[in-house]
Amino acid sequence: MFISQKLRQENIAEYLLYMWQVEDIIRAFDCYMPALRRGYISKFDCSDEDREDLEDWYSNLIRMMTEEGCRECGHLQINNVTLQTLVELHHQLLDSPKFPFYSTEYYKVLPFIVELRNKGDKDKNEIETCLDALYGVMMLRLRKQEISEDTMRAVKEITTFVGMLSDYYKKDKEEGLEFD
């Protein structure tokens, strides 16, 4: 909860990746709060008040996942809305002549996006495809599994691109971007 609040302010892409991980952690405990409390939340070194806030936050996420039908897979609507906001910003940046560096980075990463979409879900938008790739590599690293050189090269480019999009998101929220 505390990490998500900080990430939401600082880096929206990292926030989404973190929230996807939180969804998976909740699923690992079968969306069952007593198990999540015992096996996960109890490991946090925090005050009783903070622990209570964490439990409330996780309980609300479990309730939302149940109500939204994403206990098994998929993402919470709040995360999908955030992703859609990023997608819309992505299109605004590409359509505007004021952001040539963004367009250049996009066209640099586009072959990787095309390759990933051909291997996976062709219906996902480009930004979700990039985030899926980053999340997948994050999971491989957590499992201490090998990552090929080609994948690492693609991830490096995708990371730069998504980082640029996140920076523009933050700037747009703080100052507002001029697209015309």
C-alpha cells in the first residue's frame, strides 16, 4: 500500500507493475484474507496502525477482485483505467510534432512490440504488451531463471521507452503537456 502510493506519484509504469504483482500475491493466497494475513502481511515490519491499514487495503483489493471477476486472472478495473490513461497519452505523444524524441524511441522499440504481439495476445495494445514483457522478465528474475541476451536487449529498449512514457505522464499530471 505504501509502496503503491509512492510509485503512483513517481513512476506510473512501475506502479502498474507493482499492482499486477499485488494481484498475483493475492491470488497466491486464493484471495483469502486470513491466509494472506498469516503468510504475507505478518512478515512486514510496521506499526500496528500501519498493519491495520495494510489489512484494510488488501481486504478491499480482494473484495474488488471478487466483484470484478478477476480472482483467477486479469487486472482490477482501477489498474485497467490507469493503463488506458497511459495508452491515450502514448497516442497523444505520437500524434504531436512536439515530441520527436518519444516518436523516435517508439519506432526503435516497435519491432520488439510486433515480435511480442506475434508470440502472445495480438489484441493487447502496445503499452500493455510492453508492460507484460517487463512483468514477465521481473518474474523470471524473481525465480532466478535464465534470460536470453535477445530478451535482455529487447527489455532494455522497452524499459527506456516505458520510462519515457512514465516521465511524460508525470509531467502531464504536474504541469500539463501541450500537444498542439
